[in-house]
Amino acid sequence: MNEMFRAKSVPLRVAATACPHDCPSTCALEVDVLDERTIGRVRGARDNGYTAGVICAKVARYAERIHHPDRLTQPLIRTGPKGSGTFAPISWDDALDLVAEKFREAEARYGSEAVWPYQYAGTMGLVMRDGIHRLRHAKKYSGFHSTICVNPAWTGFIAGTGLLAGPDPREMAKSDCVVIWGTNAVSTQVNVMTHATRARKERGAKIVAIDVYMNGTMEQADLAVLVRPGTDGALACAVMHCLFRDGKADRDFLTQFTDAPHELEQHLRSRGPEWASKITGCPVETIEEFAALVGNTPRTYFRLGYGFSRSRNGAANMHAASCIAAVTGAWRHEGGGAFHNNGAIYHWDRTLIEGLDAVDSSVRSLDQSRIGAILCGDADALMGGPPVTAMLIQNTNPVSVAPDQTRVKQGFAREDLFVCVHEQFMTETAKAADLVLPATMFMEHDDVYQGGGHQYIIAGPKLIEPPGECRSNHDVIVGLARRLGAEHRGFDMTPREIIDWTLQKSGWGTLENLERERWIDCQPDFETAHYTKGFAWPDGKFRFKPDWLTVPFRSPWHSGPVEGLPELPDHWTVIEEADDQHHFRLATSPARNFLNTTFNETPTSLGREQRPMVMIHPDDAAALSIIDGGKVVLGNQRGEVRIHAKVFEGVRRGVLIAESIWPNDAYEDGRGINTLTGADPIAPYGGAAFHDNRVWIKPAA
């Protein structure tokens, strides 16, 4: 394959597109198109203000993935027992006819809610990711309560500002201190490091990283703040305690722009560095150093990541961290303030893409993260409704990704459950399916993208023809809609027509203009982005005391122990603490060369990651007679996982880190790391606590 690329080193053209993967960076790309079916080099667009010519190594070697010999290229029907991975070819017409037949059977027996279209963010293209909802709404199939990633972090940020938006992310390069909190940007958001290191080089800025282990970002920081998982709120409270104590709080800003500064100050008097040190494991001296740096640096930019979403107290932790910028008044300054995601600036009209004009609010919406409980027939997870007996799955791999993996596998093994998976590779979920359909990759179809971590809308035109019989998500949805009698004007339109309508209705011009310009910079002006005329609440005040039940979010559901959310920033003790049976806390942090389960099929990524490993502090390893590289067993009430140990000083004692997500078959007993993660909902709008698990560990027998 590499010989083929070298032989065709001169491209026919250099084409523009966007990275489609589940990452806030959504990089603007330039791709060498070698012929109508082949790409060569992929690189970042230098003239895009956020990408700035830098992309991650995974995407830079995308030719390895798009031209992988193991790609699915024809429809397949299961011929062996469920889960055996034994399939035979079938025609597209017969495959889609079968899906339609099974969906009609499910509806005839239990009603339309027995069908559950299931998707997520394998592509972030608006048409290919979300078009499945148009079929869902047109047919009144069970709704999809999206919970597996963003909910706690988004609501925690919005709880303070009132809006999911903040300072221009490019302002990191104009900061005097960049705080990278809850994201390993070196591995998962490389452009954050681009702008932060530019500030360090050009302005002498300091970089602070806060995380649960000494990862690549922590190693590059001027100050690395190592905390136990789920204790960020305690750290934030101690920092604010110091700011008030040392006269570094911006009293004018607090009076003008915040709701309860005096209550907050009084509340924090008992939450100083000594208190926080006992909770976080972070030395008092480090907490004091961090607080002094922030207090003496008005132009501090808090870049808050998705690690907050992986803990049961994540919403409270995100809110507490975001409050620091309000105490210091960092919002006043270019290069200052707090940022998590810019989702609110795009004001999309999603009516045509998602079929929002066909929504029936009486149809139940099932929790994505509780797929194991749902497929195992738990009445509460099914909301008292009928069982799910038919599924179409696009853009996700729940048999590997979803929490409480043992129950997920049990659910997929049901003989009365029909599953059609539309995929690019034979994933664990595809192996568990009855029917597998081959899917296009992003350069093989038209789409449009928005940046969560920046402010661009980016065009994603089709660049090459797909291999074999691969079809896009849109083509599959339209094909099923016609067979099922589903009616919506979006089913009669091409992706390009849908994109053009959506852009125009959303106020962003035409597709022709977007493709000519390649992207649209949607960044609001300074006053809007920095809330200089007030935050996005009726009174214009940043909320130290959020009303958690009314924090605006895309879902009306309240989930988890909402009544326990703290009134003011605090350490909320709802996490899975270690106990007498489980002496350790486990976080399943992202691996540098994988993106969820994407890229764990490519040889280079597999070679660089080597094998599944769990990091353990040397003193903990010695106490348990665990050796570096030795096999160990991790366990809790959800199951057991066999894995190799990596003795590593860069974790706190009592903390384990397993960088993931490896395929299940990379583990000798076929049980992946999410065997150990829980699916209980996170307050206030659901979520999955992947970094919040109590476990025991011992040498393997």
C-alpha cells in the first residue's frame, strides 16, 4: 500500500476538507488527491486561524485508514450464531428490504417505539451524523437521549455563564497564563497546545495543566497540578479561597457581574489549601503556587476540557473551575476568561437535517449510556415502554464503548433482537449484528462541520469515490425511508441540497460560497464573547449559585441525584470512592493514538500503543507484589478485566489509569476496560462516569 502512494507522489489536486472525528479541534485539512479513488498526504490548513497548519499524527496518516485492506466493502448477513462474526455477502436491495421487514415486524408486535435508531459521533458531519433522527421522527421510533460524552461538562459551564460560548480560542496565544484543565491536549486537542505554546514563546506565558496523571500535556506544562479523579471542585475552591484571602479577587467585577460574591467568600473560608490537599492529594505548596499565579496574572485563559464529563460530580466540578475566572475578573481581558465549547454561536436551523418538524413529544427517549440495561429489559431504563427489538446503528461502537459492558453484550446476544450496523470496519458491534452494511468515510461523501473547540464552519466536500459498495449514512437512511413509507422532504434531497438549505436558513449564506471560502469564521465580537455587557442570564450575572434544575440544555430530562448538587462551588462527594473491598480508583483516559475506537484498527496506531496496560504507582505495585509488565486482574461489582501493569510514578497512590479504548479482543479474555465502568446516570442531565470507578487489583494467577 505504501508503495502505491510513493508511485503516485504527484497529486492531481490539493483539496480542502475538515476532520470529521469526535474532537473539538475539527481541523481544517488539505488533502493530496492522487486519483479518483486514492489520497496521499493529509495536513492542516496553514491559513486557518485555529488549525494553523497543525494536526494530530492520527489524521496526518489518514491514507493508512481510508485505504485499509480490512475495510468493509459489501453488505453482509449473519450466517452463524449471534456474535460469531460469521457472515456471507448479500445484495444492497436484499439487505435494505430485510431491515425494513424487521422494523415493520417490531412495530406490528410492540409499536413503533420497539425500534431504536442508535448513533453518535463517529462522524461530526451534521448531515451524516444527525440525518438518522429524520427517520426516527418520521416513523415515531424511540428517541435518543444523547448522554455518553458532553452532558455534565456542558451543563456545568452553562450553569455559570448561561451560554455554551466563551472567548475566542485563538486568544490563548495572547494570554499570559493558559490553564489547561481536564484535557490531555497533546493527545486529544493538539491545537490547544499550538496556541498555548505560542503564548509561551512570544509572551513568556506560563502553561498550567491539571489532570489525574502525568500525561503528555502535564509534562509540557510549567506547572503540573496532579489531582485524584473527581476532586477538581476541591482544587477550584481552594484556589478561590486563596484569591479572596490574598486580596486578588476583582471586587469591582464581582459586584457588577456576579450573583453572590459575599456568600461565596464566606462559603470558601473553610475550604483552603489544607482542606483541598487532603481530598485531591495535591500538596498545599502546589495549590498555593497555582493560586498565586492566577491571582497575579489577570490575563489568564482557562481552557476547560471534557474530562469533567467523565465523573459523577463532573457538572459541579466544571462549574467550580469556571468560577475562578469570575473571581479574578479574567473575563475583562483579551486572552482571559474561561472556555469550554462554542456550540451556541452557530445558531443552526436543524429542521431539515433532523426532521424536527416531525417530532412527536409523546414518544419516549431512551438513554444512550444505558444501552445495556435497555437491551436487558430493565423497566426503568425502558421508561415503562415496550422492549427494543430492532436497531439501526451508525457512527458508534457500543459493544466496546458503552459503559457496563457485560450487560451490553448480554443485550446484544438476545435472539429476539435484530441489529443492523452500518460501519467502516468489522467492529465488536458489527460482529454482534445480524446485518452489516459498508459505510463511506468522510472524503467519500459531502458534509458540513462546525468546531466545538473553535469558531469555524468548514466545508467537507466529497473528494474521492468509495471502495466497493460502500454507501453513505444519508443513502442508507433514504433507502430505508422509501421502503418504510416514511415521509419527509429531506428524504427527497441530496446531502448538498440539505447543506445548502441549512446554511441559508441558519444565516450562513450558500454552500457555493462556503466551498469557495472553505470556512466561515463565526466568532462573535469581544464584548459578546467576554460577556462585557453581562452574562447570558436575565440579570446579566455570572451564577456562583446556579439553579441546576433550570440550566438550559438540549434535553428536558433530569437524571441522577439532582437534588444533591451543591448550592455553591464545592467538592461533591457523589463519586465512587475507594472502599474496603476496592482500594483503588480507575480512570479510562484517552490513548494518544486512538480516538475512542477509531484508529484502533490501523497498524501504526496499534504499534505505537503496543497493548492494553494499567498504570499503577510504584509503592502500590510493591505493596501488592505487582511487577512492571506483569499481568494483573482488575475487578469490581461489574466484572473483571485481565491486563498488563505499567509501574508509573506519574499517578497518585490509590489511582489507576488505563488508556483506552482497545478492541475487546485485545484482552486475553475478551473483556474490555468498559466492563468496569458504570452506567448509572450523572446529574443533572445524564452521562457516563468513565473516569470514576472503584476497583481492586491483584497479580494474575
